[in-house]
Amino acid sequence: MVGKDSFWVSPIVWLFVGLLLGSAVGYSFFQTDIASGFLSTGKTTIPSYTPVTRHYFLVIEGANIPEGANAVWHAWTFNGTVPGPTLYATVGDTLVVTVHNELNLTHSFHTHLFDYNFKYDGSQANIITGIGAGSMIPPGGTYTYVLNTSIPGIYFYHCHSSDHHMISYHIHQGLYGAIIVDSVNKPHIDKDFVVFMGEMGPEVTGTGAPPYIMNGMGIPGGESTLMKIAETSGVSGVLKEANVTYLAFSGNVGQTARFNVINIGDQVHTFHMHDMSLISEWVSPGQEVPANTLPLSPGTADSVLVNFTQPGVFLFHCHVVFHADAGMIGLLFVSPANATALSQSRPSFPIFTMLNSTIMPPSNSTTVTMSNSTSTVSSQVQVSILPNSGVNTSSPGYSPQQIVVVIGVNNTVTWVNNDNMPHTVTSTNGTFDSGNLEAGQSFTYTFTKPGTYTYVCSYHSWMKGTVIVLSPS
């Protein structure tokens, strides 16, 4: 006869309990800074940190990028590069990202962060609900996104628009970039590299463009093409192609580098580096990546730490080998400890804006010339004084309540009184004052100096707003 307590004696039950406890502990380990502590050198305590607000300004614009000798990719970019700028934060920081659209389709800035206000989603859901509809940015438009960084990790951003093309088309055309949220107790790194693996967008003229790219580059034929270049032009010929037709990084013996690798494509890719141990930072903290090959399904990412122990030239590539053969390869140049590391940065490319646009420019606009291409860019930002804000004490009064502008881009701000009561727009430091604004009246001010400007309504103390003015740099 089985006793009533025999259930707890069963080894199967204890195995089950052990799995549950192990899962819980493992989850807690992953969610805290304990994991990153294992990746640190000589750190046993987590330093104190006061979160800050970090401001970024991105311009959606086109770039004509040569892809080999006979092809040009007419890429869509953030700030003229593929990928776009990397946005860095320490956990707890607030990211304020202002995005201006210079192209002739609606685009957006959608992140894989979380715990942000829905109006900053930058997706079709904002259009459907009417909440934050401006986050889908029309041609010539500007929108500011405010994002939280709750948990350290590697994230990314991309366009989520489907204007004239499906979302994948917008992404493959180059509209993506990395977001790195570091732990307060982050590991020691000397070099921080970003690698985006994916497929090239379709807007290409000419022939011979690579179908698979890393950071917008690919060299069809892969390693065999590099060998042919070396045979005809020597090592200098191979170096000349660095960060032109293939992705290249450099460092010195004794240094530690972090490779932040993201699969932005629609196919499975892998990241393999020759003769290097890859230590996972996020997916399996502190663990060596099996076979030194990081598997990446579409939309996944990890950061790996690599110690440079010997000088040499080390290949890295997608180990879906026909992807590497088609161009998805790169070289890591490691110099001796005291030598000058090789360095060849990615060149800049001709920019195009509002190409073949049939969209009429805004009524109050200025003409801006960028890289031999002319476009119309709205120089004004509008703030609404909300209906009923004079009687509703819980109303923010001004919408948007906080804006970010850039001198020379969109530094003219107009406030429109959409309430049926008079209001003012009065700077708290005396910089500007609208005076009395009756219903329907407006006030315009052009900011010329960087800084943070707070303002209030002189009649209604609960109405407050902020303008953050950034320099063009």
C-alpha cells in the first residue's frame, strides 16, 4: 500500500521540482546584473549610477552606395549610413530621439525596446488608433520619440512603414540601426563593433550587387574574390577594399572587443569568426558560443566578447556558406600590442532626398541643399494649445508637451491656441513671450541658441511645456 506522503518521495517529483527551481533561478540570474558581473574583470559590486536623458537626431535620407564596380544601391538610410547610428544608453536612461523624414514616402522609427508610451510605437497601430499617428512620419515631417531603457541588452530600430511597399522592403532598403543598453556593471571592452546581417534591398541599378550584406557591404565570390585581389594587387589591394566592398574591423593584441550582431534579414544567418572564442553577453551570459558560430534567426541578436590573443588577419562570415560565397564576409585585422592598428573607415556617399517627389512642399518651408541634391524641408514645428486646457487642471495644456528641435532644420516653433479661452506662451527665463493669445491666434518663435527652454501659460499655472534645442552637430 502506498502511503499518503509517497507522492513527495517520488524521484520524478523531485526532478520536476528541481527543474522548476532551476528555471526560476536561471531566469532571475538572466534578469539581473549578476550575469554581467561574471563577464566583468575584477568587479564584485555594482557601482551607483544616476540615469540621464540622452538626445539623438536622425534624418531619413537616401544614399547612393556603390556595390562593386558596376552597381549602385539607392539605399534608404538614417543619417546617410547603413546601418544608421548606434544609440547607446546605460540601463535606466531615457532616450529622446527626434527623426526627420527627407524622403518622399512615409517612414517611421520603431524600436525593439519596451515599456514606452504607445504613441512612440512608430507602427500602423498608431494610424489605426489615431494615438501617436505622427510617429508614422510623412515626407518633410518630424517626430520625437521618448523611450525607456528598463533592462540591459542589445536592441535595434527600423522603419515600420508600409507606404507603397511592404515593411520588409523598407527594412531591406537600409532603414535600421542598433540600440545598446549597457548594464551599470558592464564588462570591460576596448572596442565596440556593430554587425548587421541581412539581405540587400531591391532598388539597385547596374549588375553584380551582392544579395547578402553585412553593414551594407558584400563582396560576391567571398574569400575566393579576396584571394584573386591579393594575387593581382597584393595585400594593399585587399586593404583598399576594406569597408568598401567588405566589412573590416581592427584592434591590438591584449584588447577585448564586443561584437553586437543582429540579423535584420528575413533569412537565417550565422556569425562565425576564425580562431576566436566568442563569449555570449546576453543570450547565454558568460558562456562560450558552441563551435564559435552564433546562430541568428530573423530579428534576433546577441553580443559576443572576443579577446585578441595573437596578431593576424581573421575571417568572419555567415556560416550558411553560400551566403558567404555570395558576399557576406569580413576581415578582422589584429596588430601587435604596441603597434598602430590598421584603420580604414567607411567612406561617405552621395545623399539624395525626396527623389522623384510629387508631394507639394509645405507653405512655410525653406530650401535646403544636401550633397548636390535639393529638397524642401519644413522649418516649422507646431504646438497646439489644447481645447479646454483653460479649465481642465489635469490637461498638459500644450501638445506635444516636450519637443526637440535642431537649429537650421526645424528650429521655428508655432503655438496655436485651439482653446476658446485666452492663453500665453511665456518662457520661464524671459527668452520669449507671446503676450495674450485669443482663440485661434498663434505665436511663432525661432530658436537660435542650443539649450532647454521651459515655458508656461501666465494665466493657467498647470500649463507647462519644454523645448529642447540642439545644435546642428
